Amino acid sequence: MVVKDPRLACIQALGRWENGKEFADDVLHDITTTKRIGPLDRALLTEMFYGVLRNRTRLDFIIGHLREGELDAPTRNLVRLGIYQILHMRVPNHASVNETVELAGRARGLVNALLRRCIREEEVIRTMLEKAPLFIRYSHPETLIKRWKDQYGEQAAAEVCQWNNQPAEVFVRANTLKVTVQELFSSWQKAEFSELHPLVLKVKQIPPSWIVGGLCYIQDPSTLMACELLDPQPGEKILDACAAPGGKTSYIAQLMDNTGQIVACDTSLKRLERLRENLQRLGVINTNVFQMDWLHQTTPFQEQSFDRILLDAPCSNTGVIRRRIDVRWRLAAEDFQRMPERQFTMIRKMVPLLRPGGVLVYSTCSIDAEENEKLVERVCAEIPELELVELRKKLPFRDQVDGAFAAKLRKV
């Protein structure tokens, strides 16, 4: 099926996201592939879909100003889409209104009236937004903003929100199993060296040959921190406990010169397939892949069989909301109680697998203390076999990269 109108595809994607439990990335990927949307329309669809999701609270605040009373879900999404185009995109106002109204069916009159009023009152609306509370201005749940204010202060919380609402830059790690970073840089005149990491280039567009040939991996510099803290050595046996889709696994292999052995695990068969594809494309030959659910399965691995273990644990993802647009709307207050319990259970499962003197690196892409510093404090108090060696943390408002945390623990 071919969808010629990216706005129609956007409304379909928004409805599917709201009515299900799928992540936005998965919804968008499925719609752009199954409906065969062309490159230009795909770019427009992507901007509108992510833009509406990113600004939901802000857009609903504007709708509340334009109209009293409820709107049904499909009509509300149409009005959100129209307002987003008017206030946030370089689409001519007449096109924003006309193309959106065409999709409204029986609600055409209402949608048309609201969007035209938005155009007339644009300056008033922008002034209202400037004076609105932080959660409206930056379109984040109040509970998240309160958490960040308590941990980092009001200014830092505002900077986190600003960071999350910026389009994410594209970084690639040079895969030195196949190419040097200088060779990669020289092959594409639009690439830039990044001051954030010597192996990382910043690009706006990635040459297809880089991806197909496995010359690089798309990866924020913050994600390399945990692997470097792990410090895997050639010839060692390493466990990557939550490996898919393979960015950290392939970097570990790179640090080991493709020698030794990596055991890479994940729970999802679908994600494991992506892991295998990525490792093959990147030329990784020292890795065996296993399906493993650390919370519910008995470990199939022998005790004391690994020199080092990386546990990049499932977490709240609060450090990567810039890239995972809808995370802010999927999180609930109880997640910050539930997640640390699961993370602690997984750490406890790792300990018997580690050789005496071996290293366990626990990492997350969260900026919240319950999953990071507080959890490590609990580990050191309740698991005496582990001693803390080093902590590292990246914060968007301080380091200008995605949020990340890593703790290096040694088995006494």
C-alpha cells in the first residue's frame, strides 16, 4: 500500500501510538516500510510525528486556549498536527490549514476554525507559552521535572528539558576492525571530527556504503564510556549481559582486537536477530549470541567463567529522551521503584559468574539517582563480594551528550 499524504500517515501513526504500547520508533519504522512512503514524504512524516509527540502538553495547552470542552482523540490529533505545523515548521499557513482540514471528515469546520484562530492569535499564544509553567513550556510530565529539580536544581531541570526537545545530532563510531577513523573521515567530505571522542565523527547524512560495509556504528559518545570503564583485554572472556542491538558489544570486540570470547545475551529474539546482523556486518568474529532472561531463567553459564561482565541494564532511559521521544510519556512514578529492584536482582545474578578479581561494570542511560548512585550504594552494602572501583556519569546539561552512568565494581 502506498500513502501519498504524509499527514494522513502521521495521524495514523499518532493513533496507533496512543492506542497501543508500541514505542514511537517502532510505529514509525513499520508505517514507513509497509506503506512505502518516499524519502521526502518520510522526512516530513518523521518531523511531524516526533514533533507532535514531543510537544503534546504544549499543544494541548494551546488547544485549551482556543476551545473550551473536550475533543475526541482523532480530532485532537488533527488539531495538534495543524498547530505544530503553524508554530514549529516552515510550512505556509494556508498549506498547514488546508491539508490538515482535508483529513478531518465531519470535523472539518471545527478543525478549520481552531487552526485559523491559532494563526490570528499566534503572538498572544507565544506570549502565553513564555509565561507558562516549565512542564507546559517544555512539554514534560510534572513528575519528571520535579524529580530533576530535586536532584539537580531548577536551572539544570530546565536545561534537561531544553536538551530533550532538540533534534538529536548523529554521531558514528569508526569501526577500527575495518577502517581507521582518519580513513573514514577522508572518505566523506561532509563528516566532522568530534571533540567528544577520538573515534567519533559527526555527520548530517551517512553514506550508505558506511553502513552496508560495516565501517561505522551510529552511537552517541556517551555510550562508549561503559565499555572503556570495563577495559576488556585481548584474549579474555567477556559477558555482555544485555547486548542487543550490539553497539557496546561490537565496541568491546574492537577493544579486544576481535580476540578472546564475548558472550552476548538478550531476552528478545527479534532484538537478538538485529544483534547478529550488526555483528556480522561489522566483522565481529569473537562473539557467541544467546537468548537469556536474567530475571526469570536459570543461568546456563558456569560459575566464575568470565573475566569481565558488562551489565547495561534495562532502565528508565531518562538520559536519552532526546532520542527516544515518547519515553517521557511512557514513564510512571512506580517505574523508579520497580526498575532498581530489577537492576539489583540482575547484578546479584552476575556475581557468581565473575572470576575472583574480575570486573563488573553496571551501566544505564538514566540520569536518576535511584537507578545509579543509590543502587550502587545498595550493592556495596548488600553484596560484600563487590567493591566499588570507580563511578562515571554523563549529564546532558553539563557534558552536551546523552545522559549515561557507569560503575566499575571488582569481585573481592
